[in-house]
Amino acid sequence: MPASYPFRRRCIAILFLPTLLFASPKETLDLLFATQHFHGTALAPDGGRLAWVEERPNADRTPSRHTELFVLDAPGAAPRRVTAGDGRAVHAETDPAWSPDGRQLAFLSDAVQGGQPQLCLVSAAGGPVRPLTHLNGYAAEPKWSPDGKTLALLHIAGSTAQAGAVEAAPRESGEIAEKIDEQRLLLVDVATGATRFVTPDDTYVYEFDWAPDGRQIAFTAAKGSGDNNWWIARLHAVEVASGAVRELFKPATQIAVPRWSPDGKEIAFVQGLMSDQGSTGGDIWVVPAAGGAARNVTPNRDASPAWLKWIAPGRLLFTEWRQGGAAIAQLDAAGGQAELLWQGDEALEAGNDNLSLAMASDGITSALIRSSFNRAPEVWAGRIGAWRQITHANDGREAPWGRAEKITWSNEGHMVQGWLVSPRQADPAKKHPLIVAVHGGPASQLTPRWPRAGFNLTMMAAEGYFVFFPNPRGSYGQGEAFTAANVRDIGRGDLRDILAGLDAVLKTAPVDEQRLGVAGWSYGGYMAMWALTQTNRFRAAVAGAGIANWQSYYGQNLIDLWMIPYFGASVYDDPAVYAQSAPINFIKNVRTPTLIAVGDSDKECPAPQSYEYWHALRAQGVPTSLVVYENEGHRFRNPAHVQDLLTRTANWFDDHLRR
């Protein structure tokens, strides 16, 4: 961990977050926290049975990762809960996976061994759950071998912490040395429960897929730190019997979702400029499984493929970010011809991958979780585009904000898109305040979805604000050239896109140009900090987990490898390209009152960046407030902290935009 972190801990001792909350927009927050959320859908190969996971937050909003697993045996039947516990207590039960013959369901449960996830099996017909493992450490994403005799999963021995760069960094003191917990592929024998690692102990595995004959596994991996080295991960294959590893492909940018073709001849994956693991977008590439040159099978596509599945030799089904929404298409991998099957202005997901689907073996029947700005999440299943609603946990839940409208505009040769969410009772005869909310990333896309209880500013539309969500250059949804359009220009052309979009909104919506705010988290937090140094159009700002100084940030964060593709060189080799986009170098221009928030253990955007911006504003007499949340990483896990953050955000904008 960088030497700057002791400074971070001293500052935290000075600024301690109180547990008391300000007066809040209570009804909106209650709605967000009361919404039932789903994840981890799994469809049996014949499409007959469906499993899914439901979250179970604590009633008092204290931290909880409790989840419940349900199975639907047939349309119209009552869902039944599946648990490795006694049926009374709620446990974390996740990652359902059907066996190839559909007779068994594998899942992870912490009900067996005091909070430690274990791999479990249950018959599709019901009956007792059989624990398969006695693991000590993190476990995730079990996948069956084609013959149904083995399960593979990701495992970090000895570590129970949630894996990923968005999680809280551990506290360190004394002599600082890099500690690496390697995530490896663990094989579990279904008959005996015997386990063995099949990948090397110096290699961090991110994603994997079985070969159709079960003799090999394709996986993406890198040596060293799992949090940082995802940006240089390569595609490999391992022989299951011997453990021999072959490198198949060294990408130019980032790769994700490797998938082995049904005939065993090829492996497909998504390659593109990606700023965060788990936020996948790019083009679809195919490489021979025996080795050889990879080829791009979606060149110049005007969207960003995110997830894929082979449905026949030479035939791929894939999902993609498209013009602010989601789409599903199928592709002839040999000829490159693609057919759009469905497109919608909504969010869809099935598991751990962006825009993923749970698919039956027919390549047509699917299950997924759907939501939009005005429709709360539910599980759906059926033929693609003709899904039927399965769950009804959020029936009758109405959005407290108004309609969402797609906005498009042109700027500097780019066609740009965004979303405008209106207050429910917007009076066209009156002028309303507006907040520009910039998404994280930058390689991401703001897609219509029902907000989770995180830093999602859709809630401000329920408080009487218009909220503008732009997808500027650097975003997904319009192809790789658009995603890469802010390389070596981060914050500059993308801000001009945002301001041009704001001008387009002001021409059509009843917005008061004198009452504009800007906000965001991560890249969005950086963009809020940066925007205030380039324009005085905004009267208030909220910068969450932002970046004030690219040069100092390079040495403070724990994921510096993401920066090379965006800046073209390290900060030590080309400091000028970092300096031109650093808010701190233009800080004398800022006049806007700014609320700054960050987790004290953020790996991606460390707290010193927020301190630096806050300190500079205070030195110039600009109204500002800094809130540091204890034991939080880049993604907040404590619901009380989320509620406090949203409440402070609402109060800050009310104080500065409603007067």
C-alpha cells in the first residue's frame, strides 16, 4: 500500500462521521431501501426450472449481505425456498448453477460453517441439501463440467474478504509490502467433495469457461495483484488433468467473458477499452482454441457488446450497450453478420456479468432481471423479447419521480446521448433546478434502471429537480471509437459533450439556468471536480470519490494500471498529459460550493484526493464540506452510510439551489 496512507489515517482521526443524520427526503429513501432486489438467476438446461436470489436487507438498515435462494419448478407454481440452513434463519445463499442434466442445483451458502461460504448441492426435485466443501476463504461462481462430475469455482484460500477493487482496502501499518491473495480455479469432485487447485499459485484468475469435452478450461488471468492487474490480464487454457497452462492471447486493451465454442475449436471474448473490472464493453473477438491469430468479428459496430454465449458452432448470442439502453443480438462468427433480436430502454442482468442472460440449451429461452427508471426490478423468463414476469415482489411500487426522456445532441462530430428525468409534478410554466449527474467509468453507460440504495441521483427528481444523465464520449453504447474518444484527453472533450448536452436540455425543458448543479461518483466525482475549474455555470456540486490531482493519484491508488491505456504512458514518463486534466492545476477558478464524500479505505480513488480538493477550496474561501465514511471502499456497503450520503446530498443541493 502506498506510503501516503498513514496521512489518510491521521486525517480520519480529525474528521469523524457522526451517526446522527440530517433531516432527509424520507419518503424517497424509504422507497429505495424497501425495494426488493434480485440477482443470480439460473435456468435449467431444458428451460423447465428457474432459480434466483433475493436480497434480504435488515429492517433497521444495518449492514447485511443476507440473501435467499428460490426455485420455480413450473410456470404458475409457487416458488420454494432452498436453503442449507434450518429454514428459519436468513443466510447468504448465492450463485445458483444447474447441472448439465438439470437434476441438481449447486449454490454457495454460509449456513453450513458459520459465515464461511461452502459449495452445496440439492436435488431439483427437492430434499436435503448436501454440503460439498469445507473451504476456508472466498468462493464464487461455481460452474459445472460438461459431464456433470466436477464443479469449478473461484477461490481465494484463507481470505473471507469480498474480492475486487471496489471493496475496502485493509488497514496497514509498519513496513509496507504488497500482500497478494491469489484467486485460483478450484475443482470439486461432485461424488466425493474432494478438491484441488488447477491453476498456478502465482496467478490471479478473473473469469473462466469449460471446454465442451471437459478436458480444458479457458480463463483470463494475470500474475500478481488481482485488484490492479486485471487491466493486463491475458487469455489462457489449462489442461484439467495435468494443470499445464497455455497462453492463447495477449490483448491490446482489456478482455472479459471468455466462452468456448460448442465444437471446441474457438474461444470468443469481449475486448475493448474498459476502465473497471465488471463494467464490460468492446468488440467480440474469436481466437482458435489450438492457438493462432485472433480476429475481431464485430469491427466498427455502433454499440458495445458486453456479454456473449455460443448457441451453436459458429453462432453467437450477445448483449450490448446501445444508445443509452440495452440490446440482444445474434452473430454469424464466420461472416460477421449480426441480427438484432431485441432492444429496450432498460437494464437487464442475470448474474455477475453486465447485461447477462440465463439461457436454456435451446438458445432461445432465457431468464433475467429487468428494471427501468419507472419499473422496479423483477425476474422475467421466456423467449427473448417475449418474457413473462415471474416475480411480483415490487408490484404496485410507483416511481416518485416523473417521466424519463432520451436526449440526443451533436458535438464536435459526435452524436451524443443522455437521459433527462423530470420531477413528477413538473410545472411547464415554472423554472425548476437541474442536476447534471455524471456516471462512473469513464467506460460505462447510464442505462435506465430502478435505482439501488447507492449514490444514484434519480432520487433528486423526486425532490423537485430535473436530473440530466449524459453519456459523453468515453462511454459505452456507440462503439469502440466513441469509447476511446477521450484517450489522452480525459475530462476535456467529454466535458464539452456534457455542456453541449446541457444546452440542448435548456432549450426544451423548463429549467432555471441560474440553478444548476453537478454531481457524480468515481469518474463522475472527478468530472464534478474538473467541471468547476472550467466553468462557473454550476451553483452547487457534490463530488463523490473524485480525483483532484492525477499526478499524486498515480502514486496513491491501488489500481494504477488502468491509467496507461487512457493517458498513453505512466505519470513518470509523460507528466504533462496528466497535468492538463488535473483539477488541482486550475483550482483558482473554482467558486462553486462543493460537498465532497469518500470512503476512508477506497482503493480506486483514495481519500487523500478528496482531502486535497477540500483543502484547496477552504484555502480560497469557497464553501465546502468533506465527509469521510469509516471502513468504506469505493462501493459503500453500510446502508446507514448510504442513507447519510444521500441525505447530505439532497440537503446540499436544497441549500444552494432552492434559494
